[in-house]
Amino acid sequence: MNRKPTIVAICSVVLCVMFLLAGWGTKAAPGVTAQPAVNFNSPAQSADLVDINSASKAQLDALPGIGAAYSQKIIDGRPYRAKTDLVRKKIIPQATYDKISKLIIAKQPAK
């Protein structure tokens, strides 16, 4: 039994996968710029989160599902120990919280 073609086929597949994972041989369409991958676990991403304990009314209004009324309720309900306090204190409904939970944080003041 000759295994040479099988080994060649496996090596070819492995090389193709490596090229695809490395992004080799891919070009963006004209006028399209490549965007870096987003890592939601990186510390830089936490700087983009809206702090519900210190955000302005305008910053809160910009969140999806949060309008003038909810942003004022969020401000009036401060301080929050955790972002889940928004639902626990009945400031916003669960469905609205689900829309913004990955966009907010409840930072604690320095002691």
C-alpha cells in the first residue's frame, strides 16, 4: 500500500489552513481598509465602556435603548455597586439591560 499520496494530501491541507489563518494571499477590496480584530478582554476595551456611576446624560443617552428618561433615572439612582444594579433597583428593564450590558461598567470610587 502506497501512503505517499495520502501524506502529500494531508500536508497540502495543513499548508492551506496555515495560509488562511495567517491571512496570506488575501487582499482587501479597493477602498476598503482592514480593521484590527477586537479583543473584548483587553484592558484598552474597558476604557471604551460607559461608567454608569460617572457618565454624563449625553453619554448615557447614546447607549442603545436608553433615552432621556432612562438616562435621568440612571443618574438619579447613583451610586451603583455593580452594573446589574440597574435591573435590581428597577431602573431599566431586563431587555434594555441585555442590550447595553457589554457597553457599560460600574467603576467604584477610589478610597
